Amino acid sequence: MSENKDATTEEKIKTAAKTVFYKKGFSATRTRDIAEEAGLNLALLNYYFRSKAKLFEIIMTETLSGFIGSMKIIFDDEKTSLEQKVAIIAERYIDFIGTEPEIPIFILTEVRNNPEGLLKKLPIKEIVLDSVFIKQFQEAVQNKKIAEPNPLHFIMNLMGLIVFPFIAKPIIMGSRNLEASQFHDLMQERKKKIPIWINMMFAV
């Protein structure tokens, strides 16, 4: 077999893998399932990607990197206020995770197994620390509009309100006998509520 891998075939495998991962989840997915979805034999899939775990890592890193790049634009937008940024972040992240349901589990796994590797792949520190978002937060603290001076609390609370329901989705749905459509509606409600809750948490 030629050492030159075909980019079209690689993308075909990635697309098939995303479809199967999102349908079955990482643990229940077999490489054979991905090969069948892509219409390829298992040997060819193994030639392009060494393992299911490696394929999953590549897909999730590429997906998350693209989204982080778009979020950098929001964090550095000088035309929107801190309050507007919070609302935009809540809306974008909820929409993003709704369409990329394996992302929270991928992040949790990487944080547990390889936190330094995740930070190298996703330069979150550089994006956040030098952003207009942080400067606006610091100005709000100086102007006594925000009582808590540590921006980490602000960011952790914001991201926790957004991400935790997706991580706990099976428990939330099971405890209230919710259908998938009802969980979706619940998350749509949170888009409007999260900015209000954040403002109440940090108001002087």
C-alpha cells in the first residue's frame, strides 16, 4: 500500500467516526462500526488511524480548536460589553455542545489523563488572560460593579452553569423523565437565565 494517505479518505473516516461516536458514544463504538459507516474495510481504517482512541482525539481536538478560535473573537471584541459577552458565550457554548455532544466527555478525559497536553493543543490561557474580556472584568471590579476580584471564580461559574447540565444529562433526564426535546428546550431556557444568574452572583 502506498505511504501517501489520501486526504479525502481521511475526511471520510472522520465524518463517519463523528456520526457513530455521537450516536453510540465513545465506549460503545467499535472501529468496525466506523469502517462500515465510512464504507471502507477495517484494514484501511486501521492504516489511516491507529486506534479508535486516536481517531476520537483527533476529531475532538480539531472540533474544539475551531470553536476556541471563534470564541477568541468574542473575548477580544471591544465593541461588546462584559454583560453582552457573557450572553454570547452562554448562547454559543450551549449551541456548540448541543451539536457536539462528545466534547464535554473528551475534555474531562483529557483533563484527567493529560492536562498539559490539552493546554498545548488549546491555548486557552493565552486566549483568556490577555483578552478584552478580562480587562473589562477588571474595570468592573475597579468601578465596584463586581464584588469578587478574582476572574477565575467568574469564569468557573460561567462555564459550570453552561457545561455541567450536558455532563449530567442522563441523570437530569432520568430524574424528571425528560425526552431529548424537553432537555433541548431546558438548555434553550438557560441561554437567557445564565447571564441573569451570573450578574446576581457577582453584583456588589
